Amino acid sequence: MFYAIIGQDNPGTLDKRMAARPAHLSRLQALQEDGRLLLAGPFPAVDAVDPGAAGYAGSLIVAEFASLDAAHEWADADPYVATGVFKQITVQPFRKVLPT
């Protein structure tokens, strides 16, 4: 089943985010290579593709996991958690309807 993982950033953590980004992307790449990643990306803090110094408000990942517990375990091990970028993570089941 798919699960939506929504991470909310702590304020002022853009430098931490950028430092942890390669490790974060590596984990996402592994999900993609396994055919389990539906989509992933950040929420810009301002209405712009490149928010510059404004940074990001958080991230969304939708991926397939064996269970809700497995999705939580994966999310809790994210480098953005370990480095204090994310202040909160929400994980919930997700059902893809469109596009088919």
C-alpha cells in the first residue's frame, strides 16, 4: 500500500536541509529503484519554484511500504529527522486514484 509521509521543517533549517539533502535523496533513489516511489518533493516556503533564502516548509513523499509501521520506521530514519530539519512527521495511508 502507498503511504504519504509529510515532514514539516523547523524554521531556519535551510543550511541543515542542504547539508543532509544528498543522504535524503539517496534513500529516495533507493525507493525509486525498487519501484516503490510514487512522488517526492519539497514545499517551498514562498510561492516560487526556487524559494532561495526563504527555504522550504517541509516535504511530501508518497511511497509503497509493507505496512504503516514500516512507513513510520522508514520516515523516522530520514536524515532530515536526524539533523533536526523536520520538526514533525505525519505518516498516513494513501490511495492513488488518478492518473490511472
